[in-house]
Amino acid sequence: MNTLELLELLEDNARLTPEEIAVMLQADVGEVRRAIKELEQNKTILKYMTLVNWEKAGEEKVSALIEVRITPQRDVGFDGVARRICRFPEVRSVRLMSGAYDLAVFIEGRTMREVSHFVATKLATIEGVISTTTHFVLKTYKQDGVIIEDTEEDRRLMVSP
Amino acid sequence: MNRTWCERINPVVRDMPPSGIRRFFDMVAETKGVISLGVGEPDFVTPWHIREACIYSLEKGYTMYTSNSGLLELRCAIARDLAETYGVTYDPRSEILVTVGVSQGLDLALRALVCPGDEVLIPEPSYVSYAPTVTLAGGKVVSLPTGMEQGFCLRAHQVEAAITPRTKLLLLCYPNNPTGAVLDRKTLLEIAEVAVAHDLIVISDEIYDRLTYDGQHTCLASLPGMKERTVLLNGFSKSYAMTGWRVGYACGHGDFIAAMTKIHQYTMLCAPITAQMAALEALKNGRAGMERMVREYNRRRHLVLHAFRDMGLPCFEPKGAFYAFPEIRVTGLTSEEFAETLLQEEKVAVVPGNAFGASGEGFVRCSYAASLEDLGEAMRRMAQMVRRRGVKPRVISTTHRPIPAREAGVSVAGSVCS
């Protein structure tokens, strides 16, 4: 069985059952189960999640991209500060970037005040952080490969030769 | 219609039966909430980079005629693609013609080659327009029926047995619409031998060549002695999900292509330039996207095959295209009755096999160019209908989703949820 294809399937739809996957990949169900278990245990599969359109669910969320410049530390470089930032539950993602700043930090909160408060009191005050620049998200058009409010539909004729 | 007007219509056209698919199409169109497996085209939209390249070409003002043969750059790209994939070399200046889909390529080839009364051999079940286009070109259709027991593969001895002094052409379509059958290299070699021995010309419609799931497709023209006597037809509709663009190509001996180009220049002038620009982009950068689509079709193919076997419908394994052709005789219904019952009772559309010729009776064509969700639901509904007709399911199906909803946020696939 092709593990990469298995991961590709699950990345697109984590609700596929091992039975369905087994048929699609022409593998034994037990083999699929074992492979998934192993991928979970060795942390290749980190988590199964649902992509939610929160706006549609009526939930207000504020998110912001924070550009963070930091001073690399001896022995650990950027990792020490980055790992510290990761600890905060408000932080959705942390990535080391090339270019004008070092870390791209995505923050999610309930209000703008909550997010700014977090940046001012928690993020900016971490030792090694030189500066932060906050960009609030105004609208999301596409997330994790999914176009939100996609208007492309099946326009094919119902029957064609 | 005014009777006198009707009488003035060319009798060849007047007496031609309308496509068997047409009547069924009208029935489906009148029913609401139908899941259709009757669609003969990809469910993917043309990849964005191809659409974008076409938009860009419009912005740059590419709105004029091209040469009759099509953009030279496109013909060169086609030649390169065929050489790399199958090792067949065509001169882009004299042996390739860009057409308005394979449909036009076929029409041109038939009109260029068929003399009144010439016999054209067509394996059946066959694509709905083969027989009518042969008739329009003045030829006589000779059907070569194939069945499930032979995997819907044409055999060389069938071709040989059908040959008469008037036989001029053999028209092949593998991977096949509607059956999904492919011809392996050995069978093709045997057929090629017969074609050479009897000096036949072969029109090979290889529009589904890239949608081959078990081993490599063999291009007929790549076989010894076949390039000069083969008119190879192909296009971008199926491989690159570009059906509505209407762009394809014909390759063959310079004399054939010159003759076809003559008809093309007087009746069509050239294929639309925007479609040609898009096709060029598809050949340049479309391979990865195409391979992704093929992988996806293959997974769905396994899913529907499994479902048919579970519900007790015999189905041979299609190795190409995106069709499965299950046998429905066990239900006691004819192809048309089955398709109509399935539509009325379960709102699933499939195409009755007899639309593809008499040897398609007892079968239905199911396209798996549909989303996984739709396929799963359609298979579930079809299984219900088949069970009501007294067919025993082979095992309890595992291919469709179990009805009880899973707990929110918990995936059945694993236990890592936090």
C-alpha cells in the first residue's frame, strides 16, 4: 500500500473509514488500520480536525498575523523564543520566515482588544523579542486549500455520451 | 413538421435515428434531485492554470484565425508529447492537424477516406456517434460485437472474419467508452497484423489514453507497420478536463492529413485560437494535475467495482476511461427498464447499454466521474433497487457510509483526537 496516497486521502477527508480506504487503495483493511495506527504513533498524523466556517456558525472571531522580529540566542538560535511563543493557546501557528522579519505568528481571539492585549502584554514582552507588527485579518477567502463560499458548481449536462 | 418540408430533407439524415441517449436525457432533465452517473465527462473543472493561460491570451489579443492546421507551437508540443510518451514521431508541419475535438477529427478522417459503400468495422458496444458519422460519410457500418466474457476486448479473428473486398477501415476506441475496456499490447499486435495483411486503414480514437489504470496504454501507431496506416485521434477533453473547449488533434500519414486538412479548411477553417492556447498550456504544464486526476479516478473505480460486486451485479474490471459497465440481467430487466426504474425509484441516472449498440443490451454505463459523496450515495441507492428486484447481495456492503452519525469531532480513522 502506498502510504503517501493514504495520507493524501486522509488529509483531504479524515472521515473516510479504513474499509473505504482499503477498497480505494486495493489493500487489506487490517493493513490500512495498522498503517494508520503507526502513522498516529510516530506523529506523522498529528491530529484530525474539521475546517469550520465560524462566520456562518454565527461566531465572531478575530485573527491577526503578527510579524515578530527576535534576537537569536546562542545554541538555540530562533528555536527558544519560537517554542515559548508556541505555548500560548491564543497562538494558532508559528513559522520562521525568510525576509524582513523572523516569525510569522497567527493569533486568534474573540475581540480586537483581546488580541492587542495579548500582543502587548504577552508576546512583545518575551525576552528576545525586538519588535512586533500586527495585521488584523479582514476577510478570509481561502483556507487550507478550501475556497470559502466557492461559487464553482457542477454545471455539466445530466447525461452526455 | 410540414410533410413536404420533411420530404425535402436528405433521406440519409431523415432516416437516421436520434441518439439513444437523447430520450433518456429528457427523462432525467424532468426529474428533480437526481444523482447522475450518466455524464460522459470529467467532474473536475479545467485546472486553473489552463483557464488562466487562456484568459491571458485573450488579454494579449489572441483572437484571430490560426493556420488551418492549428498553431505550429501547439502542433510541435503535441509531437513532443507523443514522442516522449509513446515513442511515435510525427512531423508537426505535415502529419498533425488540430481539430475541434476528436468528434471533428473523426468526421474529417471518415469523410476523407470513405468512398460510397466502403465498409467500416466498428467494435460494439461503441461510442454513440461512430455509426452515424460513418453513415453520413457514405460508408457502411459493420459491427463487431464484443461481450463481457471476453472483457469487451476486440479479437483479431473477429476482424479477420468480418473482412470483405469492400472493407476499408477499422475504427478502434480503447480505452473504451462505454465499457472501460483496454486492449493489451499482445491483442493489439494481433489486430495490427490482420490490418497489415488485409491493407486496412485504422482510425484509432485514443481520447482516454491517459486514463489507463493498470499498466501503460499502447498507442496503436507505435506498433510495427502501423504508423503509416493509422489515423490517430486524440484531444484534451478527458486527460485535462477540457471537454467544453472542443480541441483535439489528428495525426497520421502526410497524405491522409493533407486530405483531412482540405475538408477542414473549407468547412471549419481552424480550431478556436483560445482553445488552442489553453491546450498548449495543458501540454506544457498540465502533467502533474492530470496525474492527480487519474489517481482520483482510480480510487473511485475500485469503489464502484466493489459496490457492484457487493450488490450482486456482475461487472468486469474496466482498466481505462471512467466508466463501469455492470451487467443487470439478474434483475430481470432490460437495460432501458433498469435505467428508467432506477431513475424513478431511486433518482439515480445511468445510461442504458443498448444506447451503444445491440451488444450493450443487458448492461448499463455508470460513469465514476462524480464526487466520492455522490458515488457512495448512488451506489447505496442502486443496491436498494437491485435488492428489491430479488438480487441477493454478495456480502453486507462496506463501501458506503454507515448511516449512524459518528460522534462529532471523533474520527473513526484514529484515536489521536485531542
